[in-house]
Amino acid sequence: ICDESGQILQEHSAPMDGTSCTYILERKKGKNKFEFYVLSRNIRQQDENQKTYHDHNIYWDLAFKYDIENKLKDYLNRNPQLDYVCIQGEGVGSVQGNPLKLDRDDLYVFNFIDSDRGRWTSTDGKVIVETMGMQWVPILDENYHMPDNMEEFKQYADGPSAVNPKVKREGVVIRNPRDD
């Protein structure tokens, strides 16, 4: 997707330095039967008592904090044609040494996925996630133009965090706004 000058129009957002969190609600055979999956990067978290690499189970703590299972269930009930719905995000706060210097654990969603459409664009996914009362990773610019040189881009990527401007961000993620 190019503008008149031939530059690629892309959106980018701030990556979050924390732990990967995935939440899936799958519709099972039969009326109103669902299975809720809470996953870290490589492991399904069976329940809130499961040991993790962290001093607490941040995956389940965030699921409870945001009532994710019920929000995904509500979404599936309003969209009966869907087999599943999924959100993926970054759990931040008391993990990885808390590089963002936050005073609480939080979830920043970066993917919204469903069984019919697959991964939604960031701009569309953000709307849905925010109506569920959750937050999307900060979108820094929806019409970003790549600079002509790497030094300029590197300087931009090393800017302050949108979540806590007192610390440097981990970098930026670039996505095509029309085709994530």
C-alpha cells in the first residue's frame, strides 16, 4: 500500500517488555459449552495455582482482573457463527524485572483473532478490545512513513515509552494498517 510518493504507509506500536499472554475461548459441541485457555508463550496454564517462571501466575491474575473469559463468552454469544475468539497481549509489571517501572500488573493486547476472520487489523482489533474494557498496545502513528535512512529510524525506535515516558521503549513494531 503506497501513497503518492511511493512510501509504504504503515502503523507501528510500542512493544511491551513483559511476558506473552494468550486467552482463547472455544465453543464446544452443545449449547453454551465453552473451553477457556490461558497460555503463556509455550505452556497452557491449567489453573491459577500452576507454577510459572514468575513469583505469581500473572496469566491467570490478568484473566481474573479483566474478566476475560466472560468477555470472550459474551463476544461468542453475540457472534454465534464463530468457533473461537482469541486475544494475545503482553503482561507487564512485576515480570522481567519490571523494565517499565509500573506499580501494578497490566495487560496490553496486540492481537484480536476469531475463527472466521483470523487476525484483525490493529485499528479494528483495538476498537473491539477497548469496548471489552481492556487496552491495546499504544499505537504511536497510524500513517507512519519509513525514513530514508536507518539512523533516523533507530533514533525514533529508541524514544521514550508511551506507557511510562520516564523509561526508554523496547523499540517499535511496524504493521501494515490494512493487512496485519
